[in-house]
Amino acid sequence: MLTPTTETEAADIIRDHAASRSPLAIRGGGTRAGFGNAVTAESVLSAAALSGITAYNPAEMVITAHAGTPVAEIEAALAENGQGMAFEPMDHRGLMGTSGTPTIGGLFAVNSSGPRRFTAGAARDHLLGIRFVNGEGEAVKAGGRVMKNVTGLDLVKLLAGSYGTLGFLTEVTFKVLPVPKTALTLVVSGLDDEEAVRLLASAMSLSVEVSGAAHLPESVRGRVIGGVLPEGAATVLRLEGLEASVAVRADKLTSALAGFGSISRLDAEQTKALWREIRDVTPYADGTTRPLWRVSMAPSEAHKLVAGLRLRAGIDAFYDWQGGLIWMRMEADPEAEVLRHGVRTLGGGHAALLRASPAVRAATPAFEPQTSAVALLSARVRAKLDPHGIFNPELMA
């Protein structure tokens, strides 16, 4: 394990490995170990010792921190000023069965985005600037502390979600937002998947500013917030903001959805707990290595994919992002070919295998196979940033 304490040290290590063509496994806090295809590397380069907040002015709502800074440290500093990360980054430890400490660099490296993604944007949409070391050991600065500074902004977006395959992040700058004053959740009970998708579409068409929209089938409903949700599948809608505004919008939404079925409400504390568990996929944090898929596709088609797969395999699934994100746990075989064929047939999307046994991981591409044109472009980009192919080789392809 190589743990540089400065960017200069990291650059020296990378330069030495580039010269000898020695691959490096890139790591933050180790909480997402198991993501992607298996990486063969004799050395691990960790950002964990590159830690600390370097700049934070609450009035500007922008914060800069070294890549190894614990997410909990960032959240504590923001909470003191009533601010937070609007994209609700996920904590993968329960789901992946890992330990360690989530880091801010690792968060952006995988573009971790939670239930508010479809309204607030992804993690990369909040990232303003980065510092990283490329595959030749050169320190690179891109972006800045304000959106008006677009110098290198394309590199900022490119590194976010690259899973450490293009560069070693050493510092990130991102925007933050005020935490909503209160929140509540409407729970519509007893809908099947198709009915739930229609309800979610109807809710999103209203001017009530829904910030969370998910559907938990009966098989999942009892495994969140202690099983206190009403009997039957739960279709849940979150409203956030000032107390008076939330109350008015909740009444308007309740009236509009009255024809769909029984509606109940969760208070602010229950709402916080529920959406944290949806964010962290707690229903499938079961201590197993049963194959778990993260599928992104058109919300209107998602239930069709799940229904078709249930005819062929044992699966459990629930929906987030108004149905545009499916968390799907397979009981045995990953059914990768069938699943990805179904996604293509229903208009396209992405199916990523997050968790599986070592044998399944070795036989199944973790990420959606790229078209030849995209694969060629990806290879050309990597050749520029990591010409010797030393960063997380084969993790994404």
C-alpha cells in the first residue's frame, strides 16, 4: 500500500511506476472495493493520507478539500453552517460488505449520486475544480472555484465517474447548498409496478417540487425503516423546503393523487431515515454476494424490464429516480446477457454489476459494453491521460 502525504509524493510514485510500466490499483478509503472488473496490480496507491479541508467559505457555498478527506468530516463542517451535498452521495459499505472510511475523492471518482439526482443533478454536476496526477506523473489543475472559470471544466466532468482509470485525484472543489428546513414523505400503498410508474409520472408533472420519487414493491417495503410503512407496496414521494411551503405542496399532491389509492404521511425524522436507506440500498445490504445490478433506463420502461426478467429468473427489485434507476438483486445467476438484451430492446440504458462472487465477477463484464465508436474514443482519451495504462487497468473495460 502506497500512501503519499502530498501531491508531489504521489507524482513521484506514479512517475516511477510509469517508467517501469507497473500497474497501480487506485484507492480512496477502500469502501467501494469490488466495483468494476478485477484489477491486476502489485501495488495499491491510496489517497487516504491526502486529507483536510483547504478552503471553505459558507457565504460562497463552495468547499475545497484534499481527495482523501473523510466524507464525514466534510458533512460535519457543512452541517455547522446548515449546508450539505445536494446530490446525496451514497455510502456503499453496507451494500458491498466493506469497511474503511468513505473519502470525498472516491465519492467523485465513482460519481456517487443519491435519490435527489433527478432534480439536483449528479455529483459531477456539482464539481467545479480538481487537481490530479496523470499517468506520466504530471500534476494537472482543471476548473476553479466558480462556474465562470471554465478552464479545464471538461476535464473536471471527465474525471468524475472514471473510477480512477484516468488520473489520481488529489483535490476537489465543489458547490454545496443549504439543507432544507423540513421534509415529509407521502406514501401511496398497494400499487403494482406499472401503476406506480404512472403515479410517479403524474406527480412529477405537477408544480410541487418533488425531490424524491421511488417505488418499493411488497418484497422490499418491509425491509426499510423497521417495517413501519403501511401494508402493501409503497410508492413514496418526498417534499422538502420551508415548513409552510411543504404543507401546502403536500396537500396539493395528496389531492392530485387521491385516485391512486390510500395515502399516508411520514414526518421529517421518518423521511430522513427512509431516504437514507433508499440511498444506501439498505434492503440489499444483506451480507451476501448475490449479484446486484444498478440499471439506468427510461422511467416509463423500467417496470417492463423487471416484469420480463421475473419470467426467467429469481429477482428482487425496487425503483428510484421516478423509475429511472432500478436496484435489482438476482437470487442466483446474474443473467447478464438476458438483462442487457432487455435494456437494449426497451430503448437502451446502462446495467452495471456492482456486487457478485469472485467467480461471477471474473466471467461477467461489470459495466455496459461500449459500442465500437465509444470504445475507440475512450481508448484515445485514456492514451492521452494514462499513456502507459497503469491506472486500474481493465477495471472499466
